[in-house]
Amino acid sequence: MAIMITDECINCGACEPECPNNAIYEGGVEWSFSEGTSLSGEYTKPDGTVVDADETHDAESEDFYFIVTDKCTECVGFHEEPQCASVCPVDCCVDDPDHEETEEQLLAKKDSMHF
């Protein structure tokens, strides 16, 4: 599963620097696949969709920190547990039930972004 940030977020920012994939952004901030990864040019996402890794995308939340699901690997391949959840003072970094992935899928996603 990817991790998501609930609306109980207090916007403390503790989670953002902990993410090895740069998948966490402050509310209202645009994001791209290339930020914090080895990606540039065309990138094929795990679902087969081809995107421009350098293209900026609108913020997924205007009010709270958010996690880009397509960049989140639950820290698999980097740490034993999701670092955002381990540092969150209000426990609002939780499993996203809408985005279940196996450990193998998460490792493949990590390997595709960091080469």
C-alpha cells in the first residue's frame, strides 16, 4: 500500500524531509516525478502510462501535506518502515486502502525511479 496523509495533518512538515522518494509535498505545491529521483524525460509508470518526468503537476491538496501515490514506495528498499509514519506526531500518515501494492511492486517502483 502507498501511504496517505489524512486531514488530521497539522502541517508540521516533519514527514517531508524523511521521504527518500521526495513523494511528500506541502499543500499547494506543484510536483514532478523527477524531483528527488533519477528520472528525466519520458517515464513509464508501473501501470504502463508514459509521462514526462519533468512535467509539473498540480498539488493534490491545497490545505495539507500530501503524498504522491505514484512516487510512494512505503520506504521499501530504503528503510524497514515508512519514515513519514514513524516521525508523524499525530499519526496521520497511514496506509492508503485505495492503493494496495505488494512488496515486489514497491521494490520495482523504487528501482524504476532510482537507478
